[in-house]
Amino acid sequence: MNSSTLSGPATNPDHTYQDQTPRADQCPLEWQVSHNPDGLAIMAGELYWTWQELERRVQTMACGLRAHGLSGGDVLALSCANSPMQMVLILACLRVGIVVLPLNPRFPEEKVRSALELAGASGFWSDDLSVSGWDGITLPDSLHKLEGEPQTFTWDDSRVCTLVMTSGSSGFPRMVAHCFANHRASALASGKVIPLGVGDSWLLSLPLFHIGGLATMFRCLLSGAAIVFPDHRSNLAQTLIKRQVTHVSMVNTQLFRLLKTEGFAFEKSAVRYLLMGGGYVSGALAEQCQREGVTVLTSYGMTEMGSQICTGEPVFLASGALTSGKPLSHCEVHIADDGEVQVRGQSLFCGYWKQGELTRHLNDNGWFCTGDTGLWLGDKIQINGRIDSQFISGGENIQPEAIERILLEISGIEQAVVVPVPHLEYGQRPVAFIKGADCQQKALWQSHIRNRLPGFMVPDQFLPWPNAGKGSQLKVNRRELEQLALKLQAETCRQEDVHRVSGPVLEQTMIDNSNAAVSADDDGAGQSDASPGTSRAFIAFMLPLDLAAAVHKKVRRFGPSSDTRRIRWTPPQNFHLTLRFLGESTPEQLQIVADELRIRLSDFQRFVCMSGGVEYLPNHNHPRVMTLKIHSGRRMEDLHSLCEEVASKAGFGPDNRLFRPHVTLARTQDTGKRDTYAAFTVPWRLPGYRLQVGEVALVSSELSHDGSRYQILESFPLA
């Protein structure tokens, strides 16, 4: 392709259902009633509602919402599983002008409370959860009790109507605000590549708190197709055949299991279109579906763009990668010089919502930067992975999604996630979490990957998938798995006979990794009066692991020397810059700090700072600590001042020490003059490093008999 920017076609002669849908000033449900009153709108178990029956329930509930004190502009949060009544409540909110926030019903009460506060919610409804002490409007458990005097409502496509929480796969989730004009543009553009109309039906396989679930509902609402709720008494195969579903969305794992179901074949169903998500699709499974008359479509989308951005029949590549289709007609897609995918168009969100305030971060040309990397294959896009998931091993860039795609080709592997762990020689190495297969097949899997990818991309370890809730998430939280991998690595190091395996140099590194050595001037963990079991805390930002690994590799070139035993090198995963040392902290104080940081940092912009070489603390003649100096600019000083204010509000006394931004590289085991430590006197220089500050962490440092350990209590992404 000569251009890095593509937009979808304005029209498609094969399908024009956009000409048969309501105008921007018309309620889409009322339009369906006037044009298709007896058409089937909802199927759920033994329940069959026409559009006219759905309209009657929505109008009654809209009047009931007004009677309970809710009006246009208010925010109503919902916490429940998919159901026809939940859909009625969402449509009633849209009619009244209430902003609706569907929440994951698995959220605990505290997380629901945080979401209510962030949204500035006026109302809340759940079929099984109550929020104690919350002073907003709580709707009755039974929604049929919502009744009121008949009223008329005005439809407005431009007002914010939905809030959707992002997945938070790589950070803190945000609330994405859309107006109905955004949803309309997305649905109509989807209809040009996935024909959908009266007589068709789409299985609602995604939750309505997810943008994919809402998008399915709006596609059907605008086209007149029926929405089918899964029958939980039946498996997926039985539902598809019994309900004669024509359209369905699923991920590769679901398709794999469906095609393995005894007695199932797509030829027995009415399925015509299969929209695949989740990034990976097996070429063999797609070919089997196509042989049975099903059109398989892959897609690329995101919450901020109202679901689909690109969609089309996939092209499978030898590397295991595949295309995700062409841009739809409502948007443009641009790939920047650094490979980042940027988007804009009619479905681009109104902004990130915080208590009624909207912020939308676009570049100077109006593009939204997605954080994904990709490239064009003709006029189709290939998504490579997330920018923030890439890491460096021995100077080579590794995109973990490339390894994951190869692993998912192996029979029996349902899910695979690759994350980095620190490594003495290479800085970082990949390890893989595997779901659905025995991790003892390490040699076989490594051989399979080595035949397809360079050797440096072969994972060193394969770890079993964690049980606690990870499998239920729509998107995997890579950061949680990365922390788990670090923990497992430390446990393994403590259990191994390191003398037998690799000798004293590796032994010291493993001890450092396990004990998470901390500089005394950084977080106070090394103070002599601290007793085992004491918990201390500090506010900091952590260095990205790829940068930390590069710095670590550079500073370790000093050893081994005669004084190495008296120097404790900081392992790369502990490289951080302390913004405010808190010292001994009560749980109540830490909760105040976390709450304040969550609020104060949500609008604090990311910034870049530079390193400035090596510095010794407290001074060059008495070097207790070797540090990487960080140049302090206005943004850094502002961030430090913000943390000082937060600490003061939580009851911590003033920190009278001079703020000297630095990252601790090593510390001595005892006091002494500079010439006592040969490693500190070798003439050397570090290159200047460019550091993107995008996240602040609240960290605890716990002392025990075997040293100090870090635990990130909560992290707070900057805007």
C-alpha cells in the first residue's frame, strides 16, 4: 500500500439497510413499531416478544424511572447478568435521556461503589446486590414495579447515553461515553459488511456491560433482527440449532469446543455469519466453517470506537498472523510511522467520563491513538499486538502476541499469554501461561515455536493457567500475570540449589530477586530500627521492564569484583523512582492515599523525563547508594507536590528531605569511603535514557527474616 491511511467505502450496493432505518431525531424502537410491529424482537427461553410488546414495556419503565426521581442527564448504574428486562431498562434509560452504566455483576460491592462515585451516579439497580451506605436512588429489585403516569419523551441522538468500562487489560479501567449517534454509525457500517434484517436473529453471546454486547443489541434494534438470549439450560450447539440463529459472535476457544460437540454441524443450524473476536482464529477451524456454508469474519475493534473498526474475511499468514478486514464506512484508520494504529470517525466516543466531565485525548490531526500496532496487507489490516506488551530480550524486540498465536495452533491449548520475567544475561525472557493443556509438554511446544519463529522468541517456561478468576475475564490482565510470573520465579529461586546449578554470581542475583533489595534512602526498608514484619509504604513510578533490563545489564558490567559481596545490586523489576516515602502506614491511611491518588491522577497528563548519569548518595565521598539520576522538570515537580498533598491528607507528616529524583541501582552493605568499593570508582558512563512516565504506584515494602519485599498495592495510570 502507498498510503498508511484507509477509510471504508461510502456505500455498498449489495446491502443498503441503512435506508430503512430511523432518522437521527427518531427513537429507533418507535420506528420499528411503526414499520414492523409484529416482527420478533426478543427470544429468551419460552419468552417471545414482538417489537410492539417490547415498546409497551420500555414505555412503562421509562415513566417508572421518572416517577422514581430519575430524569435526563442522570446516571443509572446496573449490575446484573444479561436478561430481557435488563435490555428493557437500558432502552428505557435511552428514551428518558438517562445515561446508563452497565456493570459486571461479578464486581464486589467495593468496586461497584467506586464505579458509582467515578460515574457520579444518581441511581443504581441490581437483581442481587445492594450497596450499603450509598445515598443515591436504589430501584426496586423487581423491575415490573417501575410504573408511572404516561408521559412523552424527546429523542436526541447527540446526548451521551451509555457508559462502558474498558477492560483494563493493561491498566486501570476507564468509563467510555457514547451518544446514540456513535452507536448508530457503528451499527449501520457493520450492516454494510454483515447483512442483517427482519427475519434474522443474532445470539447475544457477549454481556451488555461489554461494548460487543451493546453493539449487538443496537445492530438488531436498527435492522429489525431478533435478539436471542442464550438458553442456559442448553449448550451452545443446542441453542444455535433450536433457535435457528443466523448470526453469532464468538472467540476461537468457543468455536473449537462447538465443532467438537458430538452431533453438531453448522449445516443443521441456520447460522450464516460468524463474527470472530479475541484476536486469534484457527485457519483450520475457519475452513471447516466455510465448507459448511458459514461466512467467517474477523474483526478489529475497541470500546472507544463503539465496537467494530475493521471487518472482513481473514487472510491467514505463514507466521500464524491473520488479517482483521477492511475499515468500515464510518471510520478512517491510519498507521503511524512507529506502527501504532490510529482511528477517527463517526463512532469515535464522546470522551472518558468522570462525574459528568468528559476528556478525549486526540492528536493534532484528530486521531485517537489506540496503543495497538499493525500494518496493511493490501487494503486489510493485520494487528500485531499492544505497544505496552512488547519487551526486549538480549536487544531483540519481542511481541508476545506473535508467540501466543503460534501456541494457539497446538491442539488442546485453549488460551496462551506470554509475559516477560527478569533474566541476568538477557535482561528479560518470555514465559507462557497455558490453559487447557499439560505444561509438561515443554520440549514439544518449544520445538513447534522454533520451527516458526526466531529462537530468542521461544519461551523458557510454560506455567499452568491460574485458577482464581482469570478464565472468566473477557480480556486477560497481562500485568497480573506478569506479577504472578515474578512471584513464581522468586519461589523457584528459593527452592533450587543455586550453587549446584549456576554458581555464586547467579546465586546473588536470585537472592536479590527474591528479597527485592531496597535502598535505605528510597523507601526506608533498610533502616536498622525496623523489625521483621514491619510494613512500610511509598508512592513511586516503576521503570518499564525493558528499560530497567537495559540499565541493569549496563551496571552489572562492573562485577564480579573483589567487593561484589559487599554491594547489593537492585534487580530490574524493582527499579523505581520514589515520589513520596510514607513510612509505617496503617491500612486506613493507605486507603485514603489510594482513594486520593485515584481521583487526583485521573486527569494528570503523562510526561517524558530523561536520565542524567550516575549519582552517589549521600555524597561522592561516602557512597552508600549508587543511583541513576533523573532530571527534574516542571511536570515531575508537580507530580511530587501532588503526592505530598495526598500524604498530608492521609495524616503523614511533612517530608523535609530534598526531593532528588533518582532510581537506585545498588547499595553498599555497610558505611565506608568511596575507595573502599572498587566498583564505585571505575570510570564509566551510562547513556541518557528517555523515560515515559505513564503510571504511578502505591507500594508496600515488608521486612521479614529473609529481607525486604515489594508489593504493588494499586497502580494509577496517568491520562
